[in-house]
Amino acid sequence: MSVAPRYRPPLAPLPERELPTRRRPSRRVERRVEHFPSGRQKTTDGTRKLPPLFRLLASTQQAVSLATIGLATAALGIYAWTLAEQRAWNQDFQELASLQQQERDLTVAIETLQYELAEQAADPDRGLESAAPSRAIFVEPPAEIASGPMSVEPASDSSSSTLDELVPVTSPLGY
């Protein structure tokens, strides 16, 4: 079902109007202007002063701008520090991996030498004998040496020195 359009009479031409002339505002408009000021008030020196709400908004904007700049600077500083720490950590990790590889290489070299020495000791043509407790030699220290540190004085003649020539020393010789 279709709806037929409504009939509208043709538009009549608008009568020509005179261009508005600049008129002085009426008293009622002046009161309205006085009642709703344009947002600025004149001060004693002739400059215009912003209302307190606009001043509050302007100072808030300045504070937020400064805080944003500070936070952006802090974020960039933290980012740079993170990159530097990561780079240092990577270098330290590579050094650790290198040292671990050197440790493994040294362990292999030590075990190889021990194996070769064991093979040589097992060879009967070398003349090495295995250690046995029955063949161990125990030497008892002399009484003077057991009591404290000793020093050897040079012998008066060219004969070899003996234990009788040992004299106790009151301070350690060194380590």
C-alpha cells in the first residue's frame, strides 16, 4: 500500500526586507550584559582579570602539564636504565657461559691427565709400586720443634748443622 504525498501549496516569494541597521542596544540588553559579564573584569590599572574559576583551571592545566613532563622524563629514564641493565646482564651472562665452558674444558683436561698417570702407574716397566700402610714411614718431630717455631743459626765451623743448633724463635717468620 502506497501513501500519496500530501498536497503543498507553492511557496510564495518572501517580501524584501530592509537590511538591519546598527541600533543602540536597548536598556534591557544592557542590563543583561551587566548581569552576565563577558568573563573578564577590569582591574584598577585597566587590564582585564580572569574570573577565579578560569584562573583555577589555568593553574590546574599548568600543574598537570608539569606533572606530565616529569612523568615522561621519569619513564624515559627508567626505560634507558632498563636497557643499560639488560645490556650489562647479557654481557655478564655471556662471560658466565664462557667461564663455564672453560671449567668444562679444564675438567676434561684434568681427568685426561689423571687417566694417563693411572695408566703409566699401572705399567710394570716404570718401576712404580703402589703405596701400602706397611711401607709407610713416620717421623717423630724433635721436642724443641714440637714446642714452637724454631730458627737455625749458622754453624761456627763448616760442619753440617744438627738439631742441637735449633733455637726457639719468639715471633713467626712469615706465611
